[in-house]
Amino acid sequence: MPEFKFVYTGIRVRDLDRALQFYVGILGMKLRKREKELENRGEFAIVESEGSDQTLEINWYEDDSPVAGPYREGEELDHLAFRVDAFDDALDHLARAGHPVVMGPIDDGKYRVAYVKDPDGIWVEVYEVREAAGR
Amino acid sequence: MPEFKFVYTGIRVRDLDRALQFYVGILGMKLRKREKELENRGEFAIVESEGSDQTLEINWYEDDSPVAGPYREGEELDHLAFRVDAFDDALDHLARAGHPVVMGPIDDGKYRVAYVKDPDGIWVEVYEVREAAGR
């Protein structure tokens, strides 16, 4: 069985600055990264508490983003992310188990990424890092 | 400022066995704990990937649970959990910042637990462990 490593939880927010004011300003999390994703028409931030390996990704998307529709109540959980070392095997394994790819695969030269859904409809990201660096 | 440590993400599912078949059976996560919570009319499981400190809590509730209404699409993100060492200070700090307690505090002798909401309405659990043991 291919190895899947759970690496972060991605939530979706309506205002990234306002969300960071809460998670960083009020809860004291450290901002590790903040980056615009032009192709997604979105922006995300990675935050962690001091002394914890638990990672939260905070995602914001334009209403006309190609990867996310307008924000409605209930869109708060964006996705759970799993890193793999054997991308094709992992997707085959999931498809055979009844969880085919619902978005992707996307290959930007650095990451290979695809999404499947869990039995409750939760988006699960599966990705492989092609270069040595990266999360 | 009181210290808040992000410790796990809690998702909500409609069928715990079916969810574990996905996260444990298909994605290979390890089941660390599974427990019924009689007072909540629910049951939860804690799962982690081998070699990762990232923790996922999978929650299931009866439709008449006192802590959760019927499952509708969009209920997938149950809560994000932060552990604190100074519970009262932490709640004061949050209330002053505009995030008052919306459920709790609950004190079962072992944990003190309360919930606030982030700016997008995401439930944030704040808890203190009263005894040495515990997650």
C-alpha cells in the first residue's frame, strides 16, 4: 500500500487579513508563509503554534476562482492534505478503493497534486514533491 | 498573552466506521483512540499517519446530540483544537478580543473545555488538561 502522510488541514476564509488577525494576532500562531496563487485566483497562509508540528493552511479565493465557488456557510473546511512518495500508485490505490480523482492531477514541475473525496464529501489533497525542498 | 497550542483538527462524519475504513483502511492512518461520549451522544476516533505529529479527530454525533444538530452538507469541519495552560486567562483574552465563549466552559474534573468562534464562524476549542496525562 502506498504511504500517505497527513501534513496539514486547510480551512477556507472570506478575508485572509481578518483570519490572520485571529489566528496570529489573538491566538499567537506564527505565520510561516503567505503567498498569492494567481492561477487559482486565491491566496493562502501557513500558520503554526510555537512548539507544535500541527499545521493550519488558511485559504482565500476570489468568487470567480477556478477552484472554488462562492463562499457559503459550510465551506469552512477546504481540504485535508496528504503527502505521498509514489503519486501514481497512490491515485491508483484510491481509484480502486472507490475514490477517483475529482480535480487534477496538476503538475507544476515542483508538485504533482490531485484531489479525491472522502466518504462524507471532504476534499482530500494528495501530493508529491518533485524537488528536494518543500513542505 | 496566554499561550495557545494548536493540537488537532476535528472533522465530523455521518458514519464513523465508514470514515475509518477510508482514513485507516485506505489511507493507512493509525487508530490511536476510539471512544464513545455518552454525554454528547457521540463517538470519536483519533487517527495519525505514521511518522507525523499531525492529528485528525473524527467525530460522529447522534442527530439528537446536545452538541450538534443534524448533519447537513457543510458540517464537515467540526472544530480546531487549541490547548492552553492558563484556561481562565485564555478565555478572558479571547472575550476581550471579541470572541466570547459560545459553548461551555465544561469541567469534567480532567479537562476544562470551552468553544469560541473564529471570524468565519469556525468553532475553536480551547482546553486545559487538569491532570498530568492526556493529549
